[in-house]
Amino acid sequence: MRSTGVSAETPFVVFGDDWRRFVSTLQHLFAHVINRRCVIWVNSFGHRAPKLTLYDMRRAAVKLAAMARRPASGPPADPTDPARIIHPRVLPWHNVAPVHAFNTRSLLHDIRRALRDVAPDAAPVVVTGGPAPEGVLGRLGELASIYFCMDDYAEMPGVDRSIVAPLEVRLLKKVDATVATAGALTTLKKPASGRAYHLPQGVNYDHFAMPRPEPDDLSRVPRPRIGFAGTLSTACDFDLWRALAEAFPEASLVHVGPTQLGVQPLPYPNFHTLGMKPYQDLPAYSQHFDVAIVPYVLNEWTRSVDPLKLLEYMATGVPIVATGIPEVYKYQEALAIGEDIPLFVEEVRQVLRAGPDLEKREARQALARRHTWKHRADRFLEIVDEVAAARAGLARAQGTS
């Protein structure tokens, strides 16, 4: 007989990105849930149809190879991994009704098999980081379902709005609650239940605060360094980059991270792109910036973005200058905000002129220390309890009416 309340034995079914491919918000969060709950993790299956590009063909080959493998059975080899990782056997055309029906059947088959293996007598909590799995909701006997929303996905560059938007509309009619990393998303993505929670990004504080030696490739870049750790993408304000390059010809503009397909490296003599680095090495780069920047343009997507790098920068202690996207204001005591290009340039100039400030550095780190991923996981589990209790109460009320 399945349990009817959330407990330590309640399994979580999580639709996330590919486990351990990149370190992402959901993976950070559930790294602190896995040691307390049984987690079945379903790898990603995308928000757009693939194109005939080398990148998409390579990703398709990786996905097909993963789908061809037998589903995992038995406990994970690494205790920090989920109890099961499912490589979804789905097609990317989620907006085509027969494909969506096929995908839903396939997912239900693999998830039910995993639940039988790891928690045969417990109803799960379902958490989805995107709208594509909406067909699964309500068909697993779940105690609660949560949309963990990290972006306004339909506004993201490279996402097929015609696929995402209808799925999200249906999802929001079904889920018991939305948990969103940005305040704006709690309004934009409020479900029919009316329950929406703001849970901002967190940080692996010790990972970013522990002092690291300067990497060799960064040591060859002259100081002062105006650094950005993140994806160089269409979310960035390229007019701002140009203004920085021209205003500080003696400084180095440093980019650490990937570059979005179709985006060209910046053509400035003082711009240095060092490429993508493993997560374990990122603190060594950010710690040796003279000022860390969040150079995002303000648009319909970034209005709902809580940059993961904000608290990571703070944990290193380096000074920060950000553009005026809404989510940075909650930390405005610990960073400078340039609401337009001249103001941003002036804030960078003031930071470079002032030089290191131990008191401000410690204040930034103290703030970051209050927002660890463990704190976020604790709050998330409290939210799950609240949502499941509300759903159970509603079911009882409807049963007696």
C-alpha cells in the first residue's frame, strides 16, 4: 500500500538536464536532497526541434547512444548520484500530438519501472525543470507536482516558442505549485492552483571561497582584469562590452566560459577569451579578477533571470558590477549596479580606482554564506511539504463536499 504523506521514504522524480554534463541549478539543489531522499533523475529532452548543424548532430548521437543503453538497475556506483538516472526514449517534436503521446508512454514506462525498483510502496513527488513532460503529470499517483522554473523559456534564445508555450500553458493547469528562481516568474508562471514560491539561486560557498592559485592561462593576461564567467551569448550587451574596451584600453576584458553558437569573439585587442573551464576550476579564475561583471542586456528573457554567477562572485569576495536586471537588486548592498552604459563604465572605473577593500570583501562573502545550496534545499523540502499538505487538504475537502 502506497504512503499518502511526504516522508523520508517519499521518492522524487525529477525532470532536469543531463546529470553531471553541466553543473546547473537543479543539480546544485538536488545534490543536497539526494542524501536525504530517494531521487529518480530524468535527463533532458530539449525545448526545440534539432537542426542540421554539427552541434545538433553530435548531441543527437550522444542522446541516441544513451537511449540504446539498458536502463540502470541496482544502486548508483557513486552515492552522490541519484538512485536512478533515466535516459529518456523520446522524440524532440513535443508539439506533434502523436509524438507527445509516444513520449509520454515511454517516460511513464521507464519511470514506473524505476519506482518499482527503488520505492515500490511510496507515491512520488514530481519536479519538472521544464514544460515538456507535462503529459506525465497526474499519471504517477504523485503526492505533489512542482514546476521548478528557472527562466521564461519561451523568451530564451534558441528555444522554439511554438513548442514550449503550449506545453507550458497545459503544465500550469496541472501542477500543484511553481517554484521559481526569479520573483517575476512567480507572477508570469503562476499555476491554476495559485501557489507560487520564490526560491532564488544558491551557492556552493566553500567551493568558491577557498583561495586558489592563479591559473597559468590567466596569469598571462595583464591586470587590471574586468572579468565575466559565463556564456558569451545574445543575453550579453555587446554595446557595453565595446564601451568597456574603449574606456579601459589599459585593462583586460576576460571571458571564461563557452560562447553561444553564432556569437563571434569580441574584436578588441584587450579582449581575452579563455574558453570553457571545468566547474572545479572556476573559482580560481573569478578569484583573480579585479572586478567581476554581469553584462546582461535588459530584455523579456533577462527580466526573469537570476544569474547563478552573482552569489558565486560574492563568495570569492571580488567586487561586482552588474547591469540593472531586476534580480540583482536584492543584493544591491554587496554590488554596484550600472543601469545604463555610462553608469556601468563609471562603476567599473570607481572599483578599479579604489583597489582591494578587505572590509567590503568580507561583507560580500558573509552575504553569500547565508545563501548556500544547503539552505535552498532545506527551504525547498519545506515547500514540498506545504504543497503536498495543501493538495491532500483539497482532496479531503472535495471528498466530503
